[in-house]
Amino acid sequence: QVQLVESGGGLVQPGGSLRLSCVVSGSFFSIDVMGWYRQAPGKQRELVADVSSGGNTNYAESVKGRFTISRDNAKNTATLQMNNLKPEDTALYYCRAVARLNLMNTYAAWGQGTQVTVSS
């Protein structure tokens, strides 16, 4: 089983910063991809950023230049540094990890979500 625990959400004013963290635990060989998604009320869940085990990153256009994703493979953690936050960044943010259970099988797990609210 693979578990994800997120932390770091909260209320921040426009232009402010927040840092989200995700820790993955459980029984697996390694983690292939770690990413952050978000879902605002009435909208579909969307990819914010992800990072491969090799460090290749991918960002939504709306967050490029403002958000930075990183990971620590030794600690099975991923971090999303969010700067210059805007009201439209308000959403429930979810961590997702694709864990490699063995050479043939992977398992995608989600965290419970952490709320980010950007408001003055």
C-alpha cells in the first residue's frame, strides 16, 4: 500500500508565497513520477506540475515562472514552491505519486488534498 501525506496549505494574500510538501510512504520499489494537481470549485482537476525520477519537470502554463516543483528521492518527498500567488490559484491541491511496485507494475496514489486560498 502507498500513502501520501500533504502539508503546507493555507490562506495567503495575493503576491504571497506558500510551500507545499508531500511525503510518500509504504511498500514500493521506487517512485516514477510525483506531481501536484489542483481542483477549484466547479472545475476539473488539473495538473499543476510534475517531476520525474530523473528530475525532468512539467508545468501548467498558468504557473510557469511562479511555481517550482522539486523532489528528494532519498526521502520520497516532493515540494511545490508557489510564489506570486494569484486569487485564481485558489483550489484544493493534491499530491500524486506513481509508485513502482516491481519491474512490471506501478500504482498511482493520491493524497487527501490541502487547501490553498489566495485572498486579500
